[in-house]
Amino acid sequence: MVGDETMHYDTTPFTAANSGYRIAFHPGERNFCPGCGQSHWSIGRMTAECAFCATALPINNGGTFGPGLFSVTHKPQPLAA
């Protein structure tokens, strides 16, 4: 190093809101691999992997998933006699 030059690292926590553009696999559309440009994919539950260069992309299906997705918000009413 020359003089008082030092390396500075960003120590702020990572958040998705300030991470910028993210490449994702979109089901039902033609997706080209950002690594090699091919369009053949092995699709799993959470990611899609390029069949040529093995670049993996998260699947963006526009929805949510998890145990809280299906919940009942009303109480069952008794049947009228």
C-alpha cells in the first residue's frame, strides 16, 4: 500500500430492498441463461438450473408459500335444524 490508503468495507446489513436488480427464472416465459445464453432448464421447487452450464436461478412465481398461506379466517356456523 502507498501512504495512508486503506480498504473500506461496507458493513451495513444486507436487505433485499437495497440489493438492486435480481435475475430470476420466470415460469411460463422463455428464459435465457445469463451465463451461457441457452434456454434449457432443469426446474426444481425453489431454483431452476441451466442444463448446459449449471447456472442456478431462483424461481419467481409471483406468489407466496409456507404454512401460513392457507388459513381459515371464519368460525364454522352450526347447521340450522
